[in-house]
Amino acid sequence: MGPSLKSEETIREYLLGRVSDETTLEGIEGLLFTDEEFCSQVQLAEDGLINDYVLGRLDEPDAEDFRATLKTNSERNFQVELTQALREKALSQQTVTEARPSFFSSLASFFHQPKYAGAFAVLLIAAVIAVVYFSRINNQDQLAELRSVYREARPTETRIAEFNYAPLPQLRGAPDPVVQGRLRRIENNLIDAVEKNSNAQTHHALGVFQLTQQKYPEAISELETAAKLAATNAKFHNDLGSAYYELARASRAEKKLESLDHALDEFTRATELDANLLEALFNRSLALQELGSRREATDSWTRYLQKDASSPWADEARKNLARLENEQTLFRKDEDVLRDFLAAYRNQDKARALKIHNETKGLLKTVMVPLQLSQKYLVARTSGNEIEARESLEAMTFIGDFERTQNSEFFFLSWPAITPMRRLHSSRCC
Amino acid sequence: MFLFICRELEYSVAELPLTRLPVLNLFKAKVNKEVTPESFATFLSWLGPDPESAGEEYERLRFRLCNFFGQRHCRFADELADETINRVILKVSEEPIGNKLAYFYGVAKNVYRESLRKERTHLDIDEVTVAAPAPEEQSFSSECLDKCLAKLAPESRSLLLDYFSEARHAKVELHRRISESLQMTQTALRMRVMRTKQKLKICVQKCMS
């Protein structure tokens, strides 16, 4: 029932006042009051409806139903009025802009004169070279200094471009006074650099600094500017993605998804621009994992390890991959778990079979392999399938023996079903 | 009264982005209790650790409640939402409540049932539906809109105006272009537009009140 209530179609019908079935209505209301993500989804859908209504994009039956909801929901009515007023303002501004010759068209007519254009081009090139050269040297110094501050413990879970590996500390205390002084100097120099030469490099360097200081909104603002000014720089997009990712980790549930979505967009863009940028490949995998896209995250980590198999970052990638594989077992259907277990058992792949058993035994749910085996045994006995019954019994004994020898655990051998089953089976067979 | 409450709590209006505070109507509950600055303060700290998060939480609650009553075709969804909030304010100051949203949902259902009974009583007596005249809504102030648009960050302002600028047929293409130029997905763009509009709404409501 859950997923269908969360579908866009159902939400739209609900917002148009077309859901009259009490069970569905209560189901939606229940989600609205308990599920933050669903509430955000409904808010977004309502805003979409309001925009579509104002922009005349609803067909007549939808528009009529929407109008009817306005009579009882003055909050929505106010939002419609606000959107209509915004639309009028936007259209009137557009008319004014079109009527007035723009600064750019005046500039274009100036450059139609070749002598001005040539001289200006030479001056511009010289100025750009000088500015980029000096600001890059300064920024590189400051970033190198910043990297050295974080060579023992890295400041973010994600990889910032060109930062070497350092473990992620569980707890971060306030830096000591010497480090604080260094950080203050770096910050002042980077702010100065932006004020004197506002370009992609200076904004990027300041953004990275703010990212390391956990000032995520400020970091995003600087890094967005950098990424706009140098739209093809993969590293800038990677670092912007990092800022969004770290913001997501610090955000409440309803905002987390939005920031993670931004982060994934930026990491993806970075990998599109440079398929070998390890930082972005690593971060993209992290974002997918955090978003719960297990299969995509698994693929992404595997691809990362194909490009980097030996660095300390690769060790973290392997740990994440292992965690995903464990989670996959936890979230799989009962019958899939049993099928995998039996496949391993039949192939005498004891290690794999016991791994599956170990991963599910603590759950004490129907997914537990011994429980499923005992059910399988009973079904096989009832239907007269002796081969399957025997196999189930032997597999249960295999688990029981393992638990007894490895963990001194007799629970599985004395599993309520095993002993009578064994007795029953041996009396019939032998 | 609102200013008085804010002074008492050492908050400024700007710090507390609550748009319509039901307590300001000096609501009196069935048991003749009144919302006091103290109970209001308790309610705020229960909603969120600081004024900003309490304000955000309040907006989402109101959205939930208005939809709850609106989709159940209640005549004055807003007032019922306010009534629900008022009852919770009074309760919060008396005893601890664990699950906020579940509690709000429960109170909303009670308020809804009571509103149905009231409507039925009206019909029994008069045999006609005589709705009270709807409270007069203030007409939208474009002056406030201008002021609030000016307060937005320049990029947010131009994003909103760009988003609503083109003719109907060009809208889809325009939104695709904006999302490409800002290098974000169209869903992320819709979210950003929605959040900016929410900010604007709060500002305009405050200005109009």
C-alpha cells in the first residue's frame, strides 16, 4: 500500500481533492504526519500544481478541481495570489528589458569598430594572463598550507580535490591556538585574493577553505561561483559536490535529500568532464550509497577500485563495498537468501554458505536460514519429496554442527524442529 | 500582542519567521484557558531548538494541517488548523508530549470530528445550511511583494523572475535552459524555486500583517 500512496499520481489526485475513499485518505494523511520525506514530496507537488495553474498549464477539469480546493484552503489561495503577482512582475520586467537597449548591445556596437576591438583585445589578454598568474600562485600557496593543516586528519568524509589521504576522525575538537592562527591567516589571504581578483581560482580556494571549516552554505556560494566561471573544471564541480554532501550530512531529514541530489549532480558532472578524476569517482560512490541506491553504489565503488586498487582511499572504498554487500543480504527476500544458501551448500562452498547464515541468524526473523530450511523440510515431507527433505535436514545439521564447534552454540542443533524431524526421517528411511 | 510576546521572549519579529500565529487571536479553548506568552514560549522550544528551526517546523505543520482539513472539505480549513495548534500549545505547557507529529495528527482528527458535529447541529436546528461569512481576506499587496523581492538575494530574485517570465508555450524550454545554466536537475530547480517562494511568502505575509 505504501509505495502506491507515495506515487506522484496519487499525491496529485489528493491535492486536487479527488480522493474520497476514507482508507486512502487516512493512509495519505498518516504519511503526511509521519514521513518527512513524503511531506516534502507533497509540498513540491502542491507548488507544482500552483505554478501550473497560474501559468495556464492545467487542463480544464484539473483547473476546475484545483479552483474548488481554493475555497477551503486560504493558505493555498494566498500562494496562488503570490504566484500570480510574481508572474505579472516577471512579465512586466521582461517587457521593460526588451524595450531598453541593453548594455551588451551598446558594447557590441562599440566593438564593431576594428581599431578599438584590436587594442582592447591585446590589453585584455595581457591583463588576464597577469591576474591569473599572480592569483594562482597565491592561491596555490594558501591551499598547500591548508592541506598541510589537514595532513593528519581530514576535514570531510568526501575527497576534496588534491587533498592527500588522511583518516576521518570520529570527533573533532577545537584546533590548537597555533593551528587557529594559521587558519586565520589563510582565511584572510584568501578573502583578500577574492576582493582583489575575483575569478574562478580565488573563489574556489576560498570555497575549499570554508568547506574545511564546516561553513557549508558559504562554501557552496563560493564554489558555485567558481564552477560557473570555469564550467569545465572537473575539480571545481567535485569540491562543490563535496560541500553539498557535507551539508546534507549536517541537515535534517527533509533537507538532506535535496542537498544529496545536488551533490550527486556535481560529482556526476565532474566525472563526465574528467573520467579519471579519482576524487569525483570516490565521492560519487559515497553519494549514491548515502542516497540508498545500493546497486548503483556497488557498481560505482567497483569501478573506482578498478582505477585505484592500492591507495588508502581504496581501503575505504573496499570497506564501503563490503558494507553494501552486507546490507544487500539484509534487504533481500527470504527466498533469495535461501536459494543462495542452498546454491553454496550444494557446491560445497562452505565459506559462502556460512557467511549467508551468519549474516541472517541474528535477525531472528523468517529470513533465518535454519527456519526456512525447517519449513522447506516440512513442505517436502508433506508432498513426499524425500530428496528435498533429506537435503534440508542435512543442511540444518551442517549449520548446527558449525555453531556447536565454532561458537559452542547448541541452539541450532536443538532447534525445535530438528530433533523430531531427524527421528521421524530415520524411522522412515532406515 | 505578537510584539509583546516576542519582547517577552527576547526574539525579534525578523528572527521568528512565523507567519500567522494563532495565539495572536487570543484564542480561548473550550476549557476557557488562554494561550499565554509562557505557554507559547514552551511551544516554540518544543518545536525547535532555535527560532529559525521552530519557524520552519511551524510552517510545515501548518501546511500539513491546512491540507488535512482542506482535503476533507472543511469550510474554514485555516481556522481549524489554528484551533489544532492552539490546543497543542495549551497541552504542551501542561505535560510532556513525545511524538509531535502523531500528537498533532490525533488532535487534528478530534477537531475535525467536532467540526462535523457542529455543522450537523446547525442543520438540525435551522434545516438550512447557513455558513458564517468567510473572514475577509486581505487583498494581495504588490507593494509588499516589491519590498520582499528587494530583500531576496539577487540570484534568488532573478531566478524567480526568470522562472515565471516566458509565455506559456516556451515554459518547458525555459525551465530546461535555467536548470542547465545553473547546472542542476529540474527537480532541484523546482525545489529551489519552491523554497524561494516560501521565503517570499513569509515576508509578504509579515509585511501585510
